[in-house]
Amino acid sequence: MPIAAERVVPADLMDVYRKVDEGERLSVEDGVRLFQHPNLTAVGAMANMVRERRHGARTYFVRNQHVNYTNICNKFCKFCSFYAKKGGPDPYEMSLDEVRRRLEWHRDALITEVHMVGGINPRLPYQYYLDLVRTVKEALPGVHVKAFTAIEIEQIASKGGVTHEQALRDLIEAGLDSLPGGGIEVLSDRVHRELFGRKMDGEGWKSVARAAAKLGLKQYATLLYGHIETDLERADHLRQLRELQDETGHFVCYTPLSFHPEATELEDVKPQTGYTDLRNIAVARLMLDNFDHVKSFWIMNTPEVTQAALWYGADDTDGLVHEYEITYKEGEFGNKTQALTYDNMCAMILEAGRVPVERDSLYQEITREPRPAQSRPRHLIPVNVK
């Protein structure tokens, strides 16, 4: 038994272990048990077995930059602190020149991916989105543009008076390379009604995903956990993603995202802990047998929890992440530039006992010289860089 299962896995999880060991698909009921079982070490050990079976010690990251082009939004989701509102962030929408300036700020960082999402701003015309993608491609030739959640695609199509598929075709022609996750948060009708009823529902989200797959567009998947969802809803979300991946095969990576209640309508919700972060990563790795990659997003989970997550099923740490604003606590870092340097990222992964591998957005390895030094990181906290 690869992990000395009789010493690590308790008797009441041995049936799940046998499925994992034999590559058999887990059920929703198995997922609920894994979310609820008190022995997180056993759950993590099984997830690590799957992780190492797929990737060994290799741990991926990307040189990326986030552009959140507007915070004006008409969906008013109860879990969101990003959108402009009274007593909250001031409204903004970036001009194309402003987007170009922000990209220029980090030109020396050798960015290979630009991740763009924003609010659902009814004032922005159809052409703006096409020009936005073209602007990124002109400013950073060859960069991978990962942009627009399914909710944004619905808005873009509506502004253009076209179908989802036609909007995606036009965006691809402009330079769109893939779609990010997000937008649906949890594939649960109950949670949808209670927290984000103004947005498209789960079937609408899946419809956009199918349209993207039909056009050969890759997509990422997420789960926002730690608000009002139940363990059953989490496990069923994973089931639905898995079934959609069986159908389309176009998902690249899955990222569980920890809910941060500060400055939202759910401020009374208890913040998530590293314990729940690790559990969500581990259960996802065990249930999503048709996803190649599971990510620990270090900005939400912290670098330290992400190091541990590399032994609980995660094989990706996301990236250097210049300018992330979606989950941002005003004044926390002095500005909105949150990043790890290349050396910090490599050192963080090495200290965790894993092997850093720089990748592109589709997990092709990028080799640069010199190779990262085998040394301890000077610090493992977000670094502000101008």
C-alpha cells in the first residue's frame, strides 16, 4: 500500500482508500464523508497519493498579472466586497490607456498571462471588451489572455445583441485565449437564490462552458467555499464539474477559493482557517479524477498554508499575481499591488519539499536561466513591488 494505509487511514475510510488506490470514482456520499471526517491527515494523505501519482513533486506556477477593469456592478452579490457601493470602494472603469499603463508597469516581470475580470457594468459597450483584449495583446505580444467569467460573457453577449457563442467567437478573434473560473461560486440553486440571485444560474453557467468548449476555448473552474454552503453542496458542486468535464474535457485546473467575509453582507460569517483550506483542496483532488491540476491560491490561503497544501493534493500555487483586487482588505499592504517575486515563489515551493516548475497558462513548462537556488526564502509574505 503506497501510503502504509493501515497506519494512516482509519478503518471507516478504508473503503474510500481502496477506491482511490484502484482509481475508482468517488461518489457524492464519499465526498461528504471526506468533508466531515475528523481525520484530516488521512484525507490529505490520500489526496497526496493522487497528486504524486500525477505530478510527483513538481509544483507549477505562472508569471501573471491581474487586471480588474471595472468595479461597477449591478448584481449586488452578498458575498462580494469588490463592487462599488456606498461606504465601500469608489466606482471606477478603466480606459484602454489605463489598462495599457498598468501592463507597462510590470513589463520587466516577463508576464506570460494576463487575467482580466470585472464587475457587470451596464455602461460598457460591446466594442469595449473586444478592444480591451486587443489592447493587452498589443501591449504584451504573445501573452496569454485569460479573461471574463461566464457571467461577464452573458453581459457581453447581451450588449452586443448576439449569442454566447458569437460573443466568444468575436473575443477569440480579438485575442482571448481562455476563460477563468468563477462567476457561479457554488453550483447550488439554494445558494444562488440566497446570495447572488441577480446572476445567471448554474445551468446558464454550464451553457457558457459548453459554448466555450465547442470553440476549443480552455476554461478554469472554481468553488467559493466558507459562506452558507453545506458539505453536501460542496461535494455536489464537484460532481457537477466532474460530469461537465466528462462531457467537454476543456477544463484546465480547479481552484477552491476561500471566502473572506470582511466588508461584505456576510461579515458575521466566521472566517475560514488553514484547516478548512487544506480540506477543500484535498477533497477536490480526490473527487475530481478527470482534472489534471488542483491549485492553492496563495493570496487567499496565505503562502504558509499553500506550502502545506502541496502535501494535501495541490500541485499549483497560481502565480506571482501582480495587482489582485477582488479579495483585498483596504490598507492591508499599503497599496493594491500584491506579489511574490520569482525567487520568493521558487524558495517557498522548495522549502515545502517540492520542485518549482514555471509554466504557461496551459501547463507547458517554461525553462529560464539561472535555475532557482536551493535556499530558504528570505520571507514568505506578499511583497509590494512597483
